Amino acid sequence: MFSRLAEQRCQDSGRPEAVLRPVKNPNCQRRATCVFGSSLFANLMGLPAASASDPLILPLEFERGAFLLTFQVQGSTFRGVADTGSPFLLVAACVGARRAAGRCSDYCSRYGCSQRDVGRSAGLADNIISFAGGYATAVWRQGDVQLGGCVLSHRTLGVLGETQSFGGNAGGPNFGLIKLAAEDSEIRPTFLSQTPYTTLVFDFRNMSNPVLELAEKLSPWEGERAETMLTDLRDFGAGVQYYAVVVEELLVDHVNILEAKTVAILDTGTTGLVLPKSLFFSFDAVRRASAQEVGIKRAGNVEVRFPPLPGSSGPSVSLQLRRGRIPDLDAALDIVTPLAEDAGSVFLRAELREMQEENLRIERPSVIFVGLGFFAGLRMGIDIAAGKVTFA
């Protein structure tokens, strides 16, 4: 989950042209070659200039409440949290207290470590990246990123220094999957903005073999499914286009605890559910009251409801927080926590501007973060171009 001190954007000017070339990788589940680039590059390689590609299918590994994917930068291997709540591709350098304590070996063998000067300079100033679990200074570099069976040349990524943590960190840096950002000169290029991919499909139906599929177009799904519209929080001052959905009801043991307009960010970087403190107190009060009647282990059930697509005659889209330990993960995902005050707000940059100009203030929705515990056992497809999300 990304938050919010220094949200970054993609700058189209000077962005390198997308060039992907096939790589031999026996472990890759890629269905076909991927080639995007200039006609000059294509002619040199003896390949067609630019054609629609098959989906890029990436296996995920569960660790410490998150799903990680493996990738390479300049030939070095990394593992990052597959995070729909973050926009940037980030890797870490082992510096500061971790290096002083001699803990580089354990961290780097688990998640990978980068030199601060990996690749070449991206020509962007260092800045601070803040997220739910802490913040760190980022140095912006360009390098070749291998993802599955493809190499994406000269992609911009952030190399993090020492992270100042305030809890909730899955350990590895984020592999951000937010594509679009606001027109803000301080926002850095998102990873997906440097690729042709406009759809993301997380398949958690088999929790022992979860996968992420990136594609240019969402393929038709067979069977029963539910769809809802995304709402763009950039209209309220957010720096990036979170995958957010209007919440109709937030039910705790069948009691709706919503008191104001609320949106849910669909966040694969969150384990369970993160609530603003006022909503968390309401959740806790209802859970405690319910526990008096049914017992503590049976209390605290959470359901979130979203409206169906406009014009649809179907019912509301309902997601339930899966309770208890999941055998395939040997872990539980039913964690409900309050949002750390240090994490800031998804609207922080706009809110800071409004503190100086009173006339700019606008009413904004409350924001909750709906995570993996709601997606377990489901297939979730995010269609950025169509502005909708599908569950099956």
C-alpha cells in the first residue's frame, strides 16, 4: 500500500520507447514472445514492428502477509510485493542500520539488493517515498528489467535507502502496479506507464499456485462474475489513479458501520483491511458487542458491498473477509487494523496546498484499504482502460 508524502507521476517527455525482447527462461509461464518497439528495432531483429501480445503470466509467492513476484534488474534478481496500491518499481540498497548491524546477507538473499548507482541515472532528483509501513529516500535510475520471459530496456525505477518504519511492512520493496498518475512535475514514472499493459488479473482461486496476468486487453471470462466501476481519486486530489471503488455498505457482523461517503482501494499490498481510526473504533465496538452473544471467535465478520455496473440489473458486488487460517498459505489474512497516522493520506499533496489557500478545499470521501483477505479464492481483473473491476 502506497502512501503519500511524495506521490510521483509519469512524464511523457523524454520517456524511452518501449522495447521488449524475448529471453530464454524455462520457468516462465509466458505464452508467446513479446516485442514492442520502433520499426528500426524490429527490422534489426527481423521481427514485426508492434503487434498485440499474449498476456504475461507471473507466478506469485506468499510471504509475511503479501504475495511477491520475482524479477531482475541489470541481471540481479529481486523479489517485490505485487502491489496494486503502489505505482513504482522499487528495489532496496543495503545501507544504514541494516548494514551497520550486519543484516545485509539475510535481507539481500531474501529480497535482493541493489547498488545505489545501478544502471544509469534517470535524470530525476532524489526524493522521499512514503508508504503504509514507513518511508525512505529514493534514487531514480534506469536499467533493463526482466519480468517473466521479457526484458524491458531502460526502465525507470527507484533504489531505496534506509527505510524508517512505523509498522505494517511485508519486508520486500513494492513492485507497484498503479499505471496512471496526475499531471504533477514531482511525480516519477510509474512502472506500468512504461509498458503496454492496461489490465491486471490476479488469480487467487488456487492459493497454492497464485498468478498475476498482465495484458493489453482483458479477455472475456466465462461463468458467473460480478463487475463494478472504478472511481478516479485524482478528481479529489490524489496523485495517482488508485484502483478505488465506491462502498455501498461496510458490514461488521451484519451491521453497516459507514457514516459518510467512503471508497475502498483494492490493495494487494494490504493483508486484510485497513480502516481510518474512526471506522476502526466502530468496527471494534460492533465486534465486541457481537462477541458477547456468539463468542470472540465467531465475531468480527466483515463484508464490503460495491454497486454493480451502471445499467446492470444485478445485485451489489459483495466481498467477504476470509476468516481463519488458510492451509495453502499456512497463514490467516483476516487482519483488521487502523491506518497509521504517520502513513498520511492519499490526498496529502492536495491537502497541503489547501492549507495555504482556503478556497481550494473540497469535500473528500473516507478511504479504506481492502486487501488479500477479501480476494482469497477469487479471480480479480482490473481493466484500467474500461475503468472497471471484475470478480469471479
